[in-house]
Amino acid sequence: QVQLVESGGGLVQAGGSLRLSCGSSGRTFSSYVMGWFRQAPGKEREFVAVISSSGTSTDYADSVKGRFTISRDNAKNTVYLQMNSLEPEDTAVYYCAAGMVVPVRAFYVRPDKYDYWGQGTQVTVSS
């Protein structure tokens, strides 16, 4: 069993930055692909970023590419999402997720391919 806890959300002005963290319990963190998703009110949960179990491969949604950076520290059982140049459209609840996901984009962008989820952290970007 893996438990995930996100932190680092908050209110920020457009153009600002936030760094989200997601800590994991358990000894198998380094085995999992880790993803960040977000969900705005009235919208479906959407893929934001993914990082391979080793941390050597990453991918991003087009909407955040060049502004967000995903990273992980397997020694600390933690995955991060550095968010720069934030826009009001980035306002959402952000979730981290863990899973044994096939490393193909058609799979890792799908929320149903992940086995464990955090409770989410709110990010609000004011204009």
C-alpha cells in the first residue's frame, strides 16, 4: 500500500511560481511511475506531467510545457512539481499519483492507469 500526501499549494498572482511536493510512505516508491494531474471545477481530471521510476524520463501536457518541471528524489520518497509563469488557467486541485504504468503516452496520460492518489492540493492563480 502506498500513501501519497501533497503539499505546497496556495494562492499566487499570475506570473508567479509554486513548488508542489508529494511525499510517499512505503518502501516501493522508486518502483512507481509518478504523475501529476489537476482538476478544475466542472472539468475532468487532466494530465499535467509524468516522471519515470528512475527519474530519467519526463513528459508534460502541452499546456504546461516549458513552464512546469517534474522531478523526484527517490531517497526522500518525494516527487515535485515546480510551476513557473503561472496563469489563471492553471487554477485547479493538483493531485499526485503512483502506478506501474506502461511508459507510453497513450497510457500514462490516463488517470485510470494509476493505482494510488493523494488527497490533492489547491492552486489558485489570480489575474
